[in-house]
Amino acid sequence: MSILLVAALMAAQNPVSAAEPVLGTWRTEVREGIVDIRRCGASICGKLVTSDGIRADPTLTDRNNKNAALRNRPLRGLPILSGFKPSEGGVWSDGTIYNAEDGKTYSARLTPEGADRLKVRGCIFVPLCKTQTWTRVR
């Protein structure tokens, strides 16, 4: 029994296990987007799996990107979350979120709310922020 207790305490202190609530597949609030969030080294990142637009036209590209050289890359599989690091209270901060609709990247943070809800906050600069609640896809 003491071995189990020690293992549980070690897991609770391990930053990798702290990532578990944000890892997985999430449905966005708008356009039925699906984002897959995974570990990327010491941080976490996420790719766009699909959306209403991609389902209607699988050949959609990143046509609104401010960098003309990137406008032909497909939206399916596009990295939209990057650089998130764990911080206090289970929040993942210091990351960025890319919005393919306007071709801009914003500072962001991810806050799990239970096992199946994720608050995603993107900011031009604080306090000019927008928050969405994403739900886990099972």
C-alpha cells in the first residue's frame, strides 16, 4: 500500500502528469473545429484536425496568412497552438494561438475546467482578450 501512495505522490508532482487535463482532442466553440493537443517537448501544441470549412472543402489553405509564402499550406493539420508551458493552478501559459480567419497569431493561455472543458484565452494584449470554452471529444 505504501508503494502506491509514493507512486501517486510522485505522479502528482510530475509536470508531465499535470499536462493530462489539456491533452487530447477538443471541439471549438465556433465552426465545429476539432483541435488535437499534444506534447511538443517540454511544452504543448495543437493542430487543427478539421472544421466545417475543411469538411466542405478539404483543400482549404491558409489563404489569410500575413506571410504570402504560407498561404498555400493546407488548413487540415495546421499548427494553431504552440509554446504553452505549465504554470500555477493547472494553467498553461506563455503560448500562442493562430487564427486562420484573420491570419494573425495571439498570445494565449489554456485553463482546464474539469476533465471535459478547456478555457482558451487569446489576447492582442491584456485586457483585449477573447475566451472560448472548448469541449473534449470522446
